[in-house]
Amino acid sequence: MHHPTTRPAPRLSIVIDNYNYEQFVARAIDSALEQTVSDLIEVIVVDDGSTDRSMAVINAYADRVRIIDKPNGGQASAYNAGFAAARGQLVLFLDADDWIYPDAAAEIIAAWTPGTSKVQFLLDMVDGAGDPLHRQVPRELHDTEAARLMRLCGAYGSPPGSGNAYDRDYLRQVMPLDASAWRTGADSVPILLAPAYGQIRSLRRALGAYRIHRPLDDEALVFNNYSGSLLSEFLRITAGKRAVAEGLDRLGAPRTEPLGLAPWEARTMVLCARFGGPQARAAMQPSPGAVVRHALHSVCRWPFIPLWRQLQMVVWMLGVTALPLPLAHRLARLHRRSAGQPDPSAHAAAARLAAMKLHG
């Protein structure tokens, strides 16, 4: 009697990239080692030339993880080194200031099927101390619509780097990354190009924590951990558009020319045009005004916004662009509220995070 063979579970390589996060990296490593399917996991820690005590922390795990201690070269070079060493069918690049929950690997492995380029999941937002902010990222999580949105706007609803696990056959086609171009924000390339190479599968619950370790009451108009200036935000978005355009052209896949902007990118571009300073405005081609018009047009073309929300966004963007500076700045500060969505189970999330902090 013939019995159908069961497809063996794929292995997951968790690659932790670290640079000067001695205060955070142990939590990331512990979370990788505490997975419920530890027999299907390998953990690789890449230190990108840290100048703090990171290596002293990492070396304490030398008997349980593979350690790559390399000269500083930026995030893309750390990704490249970690991927070259990884042996799993699935690869998760975990930022050293984030962590994943014990069932994350099991959920990812169960969700993966051949033809899947990426499994993505929500992340609970936490502050620098690891305390819950009662929000989750991303606000929008796209899977079946991701390929269409990538061709239209070069972006789709995806978590930050730590919320994505990739099929290695996909990564082979887009890596190694250009280390000189992606010293920061290297997670953009595998995230943005994944829909062109396979299916995206979404797990619509939080399987990890995304740490915001900048001051929560600072005057920044954006709410993330990127290097700070609006100019850097502008450069990161435009570099992502180039990467998508080049990737789709290389595949001979159709795309909009020029690629549009996702709503969160459009808001950021308007902020850059008004508050980014002379360098940001000089970088905006052919002009800041043209960039704002492109942002407005993109919001109106994004297929998943109800009309009332489109109108709200357009009014906000026009206000930031045209109101007197003090009023425009007050309006612009509302942008930070758009980071993340309310956690539908905030009390449960708080308890879970508190318990994990105590355990760690």
C-alpha cells in the first residue's frame, strides 16, 4: 500500500546583524535560541565591527551560535556575510535591537510552501527599555496584492526587517547586496523585491518585538530608528524605487514609469519637501514641487484607501506644504501617529512582553 510522503519541514537560519548594540544583542540571541522548534534552527550572529562591548556579549554564546566577527562594512555587508554562512531553506535577518517570540519559527515554518518567497508577520512596537507601546507594525500587511502594488508603486505593506523570513532560493537571486549602496536600510531590497519572485504569505499576529530606541518625545517628524534626518529618509525611499525598477526591468516584468509612492512614503516625501532643509530640496528632482505633486497623485492612485481617507491625506499634505511654518509643523507632527496600528489585544501583549522581559 502506497503512503504519500510528507514534505520535510524546512530549516530556518536566524541571522542576527549587530553593530554597537551591546545592551540589546543578548535579548535577540536568547530569543533565537529559545524557539520551540530548536531542532530546525541555526543561529548566526554577525558583528559588523562594533566598537563597544558587543563581542564580549556575543562570545558568551560561542558554544551555541555561529559567530562572524567582521570589519565594519554596513548592514548590507553584514547581511551578505550572514547569508553566505546560512544553510537553512528559510532565512530571517533579525536586527540585534529586536527579538522574536518562542513560537515564531514554528509559525514561519508551518506557513512556508514551495513557491513562497517571503513569510511576513506583525511586530509589537516597544520602547528602548522593551516596554510595550501598544501598537504593532505595519499598519497594512499585503500579500496577494503585493505584486500588483510593487509594479504600481514599488512598495507594499510589509514589516520592518525583523518581521520577514525569506526563501533562500529567492535570496540567491537578489544577493549579495551592493554593500556600498546599502550601508543602512539594506532590508529594503529583499523586502521590496520579494513579490516579483514568489508568493508572499502573511501571519496576521505579532511574532516579535520591534524596538524604537530613540526618545519618544523628541522633535523628529518620523518615528523609526533610521539615521535621523529627513534627507536620509528621502534617500532611502528613492534608493528603494531604483532597486525595484532595476529588479523588475531585469526580469522583463511590467511596471509603472515612474513608480508611484505608497501612502506612508508619500507623507514622508511631503515632510522632506517642507522640512528637509536645503540638501533634501536640492536632491528632489526635478523640483520639490514636482515631488509633492507626485506624492499627491500617488495617494489618489493607491487602491486600498477609501475616498474619505484619500481626502484626509490630501488635505494634510497640502497643509504641510502651504501653511505658515509653525502651523505646518504642528500638522506635520501628526505623521508620527501613523506609525503602527493599535494592538487589538494590548493588555495581552503587554503581559506577554513583560513576561518575556522578566524571562530574558
